[in-house]
Amino acid sequence: MTLGHFIYFGFYIAAIVILSLFGLHKYLLLYARHKYRHDPVKPARAISDWPKVTIQLPVFNEKYVVKRLLRAAVKLDYPANKLHIQVLDDSMDETKRIVSRLVGKLRSKGFNIEHIHRKNRLGFKAGALANGLSQTDAPFIAILDADFVPNADFLKKTVPYLAKNHRIGMVQARWGHINRNYSLLTKLQAIFLDAHFLIEHYARNRSGKFFNFNGTAGIWRKQAIIDAGGWQHDTLTEDLDLSYRAQLAGWQFLYLPDVVVPAELPVDISSYKSQQHRWAKGSVQTGLKLIPTIWRSHLPFLVKCEAIVHLSSNFAYLFMTIPALLLIPVLNLQALFNFKISLMPYLFTFFAATLSVCFYYSYAIWLEGGRFSRRIFYIPALMGLGIGLSINNGKAVLEAILRRQSEFKRTPKFNIESRKDSYKRKIYTPAKGKLHIIEFVFVIYFSLGLAYFVKEKLYLSIPFFLLFLFGFSYISFSSFSLKKD
């Protein structure tokens, strides 16, 4: 074997090992979730004197959903003299006029609401939140993104935990999904997010590990934000960054899985890819920024380990396609030099990296309480979508590693609540970019690989390649249908 053979064989084995480790971590989360399944949050003690709360509504070019957001905000059941609403508007389009007009009407009806418009987007969302924070004396700050529609009891279900326990710095609610059944894409996103909230957040919070504020549908103690160093905009996930800094400063967080705040899921593939790119890049940026501090801290060893795995989990996207791309060369290498790899490594990888994903999302579907017998069949498509995102998200990880800065691109919202609604004739419809061309090349490669396995009667590899073929085909062909950049 030549040096080149050893190198790509080494890459193949290394990728399998790393993916297996991330897969095994899912089993640990499943174990923790099951272990603490009978550990619900105790109801907060009743409040007679409700504290002042400021609700921050950061918006940027949200003409289709901003009215829905403001109307939901003023319907919140909370003492009017204790509720202050800030519309943090960085918009550069018609949204500014819509907000100005609606805020004026609401103020005339007695609501304590103000329209704060910045002439520049310095710091993007983090900058807007910091600017609003400097203009309120409320001890508690609730944050709702433009695509969220809180129920009237949102504040009364969350504020008491902060008011009665001065060690809690943030309370996070669970995301619901207004348009879960709009399309295959929204159904798969809903399962991804359900797993995040029903397994990850629950397991981490109940087992005493760090977890994060999700940027919306949560409420902060203002002092916790200040103690953590305030909102910073050197990463694309300002929420994750602040969460870890606040917990490092000694503040406790609380997750309330039974408090659900409905939100609109992205309905087109480009918006979804843009969102995932931002989350992947931002989490790696946050990891590079904070992991050294976490490791040097006096936190328990297991808390440190879980935090590091959490902040580095998107590195898996860099390794996801390597085994598939190198499988055919490795098989040819085996034939060329007449050696065979034992089935044990493949069986271990299947158990660690594949079955863990199946169990993980199956459990999330069961916990969510929907039609399990129907939704369970989405698991292969879910795995395929995750694989199809590997180029998009892998690029994001590389950009973070190389310290390449980029603009905070918000996810477009179109007020899509049912299948009869459409986004295709609305502005903000995203462009396809150029990454879909690379993704289409992968479609060709995996199609040829599938034909090769059929020809060589390597049937055990066919399901593996079918997942990759579906994932890249779905991502690529969905992108082709969008307008040009």
C-alpha cells in the first residue's frame, strides 16, 4: 500500500470513529432523559405582587408576521402597569412603517409599547437586544422572535420561577410548531426540534448540566445578562454564547417543557439551509470562544465534558460524508491488496452512529405525543435530510474554524400557517446560491455508487447509500426550484 492509500484509509477509519462517538453521546442523552422522566418541575409559588417585565420583540424586515407578533404580545395576560413592550426594529423596508402605525394605535389604547428603530444594524440581533436592554429598568426581560405567537398565559407560567428563586437567571419554554404539517420539510424540522427540546434540554437541565437559551420563547433576569458581560456579537449565536457565559458566572437555568410557545417553521429549503448554516457556524464560534474557559473552570468534570460535546457537536457534519465518499475506494483497496476488514467495526458503527439516531428521534416522536405509528416512518427521511445538510453545515463549521466573519442572516417568515398558504409570490423569497451545484455532484456520485453496489452484489451497503442519495437529492432538487441569486 502506498502512502496515499494509508492516508485515505486513515481518514475513513477516523471519520467512522468520530461519528460513532457522537452517536454514543446520543445514548447518554437518552439515558439521562429516561432516568429523570419522573422529575417534573415543581409549580412555582403564587405571586401576589407581579414584578415589572419588559418584552423585547427583535424584528428585521418582517412585514408578513409583525402584526401577528404585536397582537399576540398585547394579548398576554399580565398586569398592564407592569408590562412594557419594546419593538426592536432594524428593518429597512415596509416593516418600519407597519410597526410605527400599529404601535401608535396600541399606545392610543393604553398599552405601554414603544418602537425603537436603529439606523444601522451594528451587532445585528445582539446589538438590538443590548440597545433595548439599556432603555429599561425592568428586572425581567422576555424575548420573542417575529415568528413566535405566545399564548396569553406565557408570562404567568414563567415569571414566578424567576421571582421566587433568585438563583435562576433564565427560564426557557419549549417551541411549538404552527405549520408542522405544511410539507415534508416542516414535518422533519418539527421532529428535529422536538428531539432538541424534549430530550436534549430536558436531559441536560434535569441532570445538572449546562443548556442554552434558544434566542426566543424565554425570559431572562436582567442581572444575569449584566453579570455575564451582556449581549456580544462576535458569534452568530449570541443566545448560546450568553447562555454559557451566564452559567459560568454561576446563574442557574430552568427549562419548562410544559410551557409551549408556537412558532412558524421555515417552509423553503434555502431559508432552512441558511438557518442551519447560522446555527452550525455560531455554535462552533461559541465553542472556540468558550471551551478553554469551560475547561479551566471549577465545574464538575462531567459538566465540562457535556458542555464541550454540546458546543462541538456540529463538527460531526465535517465527517459525515467521508465514510460514504471513501467506501468504494476502500472496497477497491481491499480487493487490490487482498485483505478484508472485519465486520465488527461496521457493526459497531451501525449500532453507535445509525441506531442511536433511530432510537433518539423515535423517542422524541413518542414523547411529543402525536401519531407515533405514522411519524415513525419519517425517520429514514429525517436521517437523509441530516446527511443532505452536511455540505451546507460542514461549510459553516470550516468558516468558523477559519475565523471567517459573516452577516447575521435572519430566517424569512411568510405567515404560513396551513397548506393553503404560499410564500412563492412574496418578497424575502430566498435565492438558491451556488452550493446546490456541489450537492448535485454528490447526487451523481451516490447514484453511480448505488449502481456499483448492485452490480457487485454488495447489498448490505445499498441502504446506507440510499440515505445519502435521498438526502442530497432532496436538498439539491429543492434548491434548483428556487430563483437565481
